[in-house]
Amino acid sequence: MKYIFVTGGVVSSLGKGLAASSLGTLLELRGLKVIMQKFDPYLNIDPGTMNPYEHGEVYVLDDGAETDLDLGHYERFTHTNLSKLNNLTSGQVYQSVLDKERAGKYQGRTVQVIPHVTNEIKARIQAVADKMTGDVIITEIGGTVGDIEGLPFLEAIRQFAHESGPGNVLFIHATLVPYIKAAQELKTKPTQQSIAKLREIGIAPHIILCRTEQPLELDVREKISLFGNVPIEDVIEVRDVKNSIYELPLKLHEERLDDVVCKQLKLETPQPDLTKWRHFVQRVVHPTHHVRIGVVGKYIELQDAYKSIYEALTHAGAANDTKVDIVRLDAEAIEKAGPDTYLNGLQGILIPGGFGDRGTEGKIASARYARESGIPYFGICLGMQIAVIEFARNICGLKNATSTEFDKSAEHPVISMMEEQKKVKQLGGTMRLGTWVTDLKPDTKAYEMYQTSTITERHRHRYEFNEDYKDQLEASGLVISGISPKGELAEMIELPSHPFYVACQFHPEFLSKPNTPHPLFNGFVKAALQHHRAPELLS
């Protein structure tokens, strides 16, 4: 097993996760089995209870782990199937250490950052190596070198490298090389300072990834090589990609990053076959068609809040040779101004998951607009609950229909808290999480898209369709097209009379990949494209 550790310096949001994922792509295409993991220095146990404005999207794994959004990049860019082992936070580390201390596992010794906390971190690296089969483990260290909370992780990987012996561990450091417009030149001083800080900790990077807006000229590379103490071929330009994040593996391959990594780790592999990846990128960058799809949410101004949904739409767009223009729409704005102001001219409307009642009425109005105007509608998690509430109010005549999440004393709680959730007191890690089985009804849109009667999808919710209203809603035309194996939970709904009105309780965006788009997203984009063409056909 070989180990690669990716650190970052100067500023946050450098794209370490995307760089690590892209390297994973290139190594996989060379025939290697790659494992990815993320170490996050924050003290939260996981991001499950964190505000999207603080952290962005919470990415859910098969085993129910609520993890950092970078794990979404890992699973999209590679074939690795991740678990709770692959995301470690300071909170988890300290909780484990303190639990052992309370249980007397340290036999009365003074518990310290070194060796107890660092040993815990190293043990996680080893646990991944022991339980997951692979050739290379790529570990991204969250945060920025110099942050006090990240020091235990950096010390742990320094120790791990020392204990693993030469040739088995590679340090890659991502840094910013800013362009000063007034001086019209790139500045290397921040990179020098960042590397110096890393050296103080005892880590000397083997490869330097230089995030830059301008080409990295030879003299700049030579300067970074000199002060970074690495060969010039190990100074890698990571310029901003123009059109899509999926161009990054191709750019890094042009910079010979995968060659350098394999050389330093003494990995004998063939050159990667990038044919399929290039074809996918070509369809993303130069599509034949285009559609406009509105995503109606409450964290819409934040790019990372619905990251996996945006990527799944990109995958489905490429499969349909279509550019998906995503129109981000604030549910509260729709609530105030009405849906006509914002939704007119769209070819599809998607309502993603979420919590709380802010913007709810704007989402309900959007669902009604889609239903009445024939625009393809796709609801995910809360988006399914919204569709049920709207249908109950405006088709079944249940004027006060809502969810007990929004009104605990609701007259018509068509959406209610799951029975087992009513006893839950702790918020973190207690929802219905991870992979669950759903049975699909034949002769439905859901079955048509999946082409199978049984599916497994990832969930993250506390509330569900209230079975007490099942007969009434079905009698009015709502079809429950997906149910749990025991038949007690409605997992998918649709309207047969509508061109495409489909919603699911689970999160299909977590299983979409570049060359294998999720069936529901694929069907939704295809329906949006047909809706876009309809006026042309009529004329």
C-alpha cells in the first residue's frame, strides 16, 4: 500500500478535494485501485448538524455516515465506495480518546496530544488500509497549514511517513500563486511561506500544486522549485479550468502529475486511457442542445449547498448531449412575488431537500406551477413532501394540509415524523440514514426509468408520507410508485397525467457519476429537453 497526503496552504478553498479526486481518476485509469479519505480539523463529530452556510452540502454514504462534501467528489471521480472510515474529524478523534480515558484504557497515564491523539489519527489510516483493498490511499487534510486545529493531523502524518519508510509516502502541497494585476506578475512569496510553515512541522512536500489564474512561466517554476526544494518537474501548474471541473484530470495529466506520482512511489503502470473521460468532457463543454432548469431552494446563493444535485444535472445533461443551464431560485422570493415572476420560461423545476419552514410556501407554489403548466417537475426528499402537500391542498381539497415539521398541531398532517424518530433526542446521526431498499410498481414512470423492480438509494430524513391519507390521495390521481419492502413507507410518487411529475424521498444525486448518470436525473433532463422542443413541434 502506498500513501499520498494532500495538504493546503495560503488560503482555503484552493480545490484540494478536486485535485485529490482528479489524481484518483488518473491513477485508476492507470489500473490502480484507489482509496480516498478526508481528515477534517473541526471539532464537530460530523457535518450532519452544521448549517449549510457553514459547511455546504452534507454528503451521505451507503452506511449512513454524514460526511464532508469532498467525499462526493471522491465517489464521483473514482470508483471507490466509501464508508464512515473515510471521513475523520477532530471531534471523532477526541471523543474516542476521551472515551478510552474514561474506560481506563490508558492505565492512568497523562493523556496528551502526542502520542494519544496522533496515535488515534494514525490508527484510522491503518484501519482503512486493513479493511479496504487497494494500491494507493489518498488522504486530504482539511484546512490550511498554520491553522492551530490542524496541527495534530499534520504531526500524525509526519509520524506515519517516518514509520512507513522511504518510498511509501508522498506529500503533495497545494498552494496559491496570486497574480498581482498592478505589477502584472505572479508572486511566489505566499507559496514560499506556506512551505516554510510545513517544514517547521517536519513535513517537506514532494510535489507542489500551484493554483493560479495565469500560466506558470519557467522562471516562476524555477523559483518555486528552488525555495520549495523540489525538482522543477514536481512543480505542477493548476490553472482555473474554463468550463467544467471535469477538465481538471485532463489538465493535470498534461502537467504529468500522474507520471511524477508513479515515479516517486515506484509504481509501474501503463499510461492512462483517457478516451471515455475526454468524450464525457467534450459532451459537457460542447453540447448540441440546452435546457433551463430552475432549482428552488432556501440556500440557493451558496454554491456548495446543493453541490451533488448540480453535478448530477451535469452528468444527465452530458448523457443527453445537452447543456443544463441551472437557474438558482430563492424560495422566499417566489413566496413574495409569485411563481410567474421566476418560473416562466423554464423547461424543468427541481425542489431539493432541506429542513425548516422558511421558504416552504414558495416551494409549494412552485410545485403547483409545474403541475398546472405541464413543466417537468422533480422533487427530492423535502421536494417530494412539498409535492404531496401541494396535491393534498389543491386537488384533494385539504386546505390546511402540511407537515408536522412546519406545524406540530396540523389539521391535515399529510407529512409526519416517522414513528421511530419521535423518541430521538439527539440530533446528530439519528435520522433515517444510508442505503435502503425500495420496490417499484410496474407500469410507472419510476419503473420505466430504472428498468428494475428493486432499487437501493441513500436516505437522510425524519419525516415521511402519512399513510392515513394514502387512499384519499390515490383516489385523486396520485400514484405511489415506490414503497419500502414491507409496504409501510412511500418512497416515490408521480402523476401519470403529467409529462413528468416525479418525486422521491431519497437522495439520488449521491449515486450519479460522470459516465453513469442517475436514471432519475437522466429521465428528468430528457423530459425537460422534450418540453423545450414541444413548441417547435407544434409550430
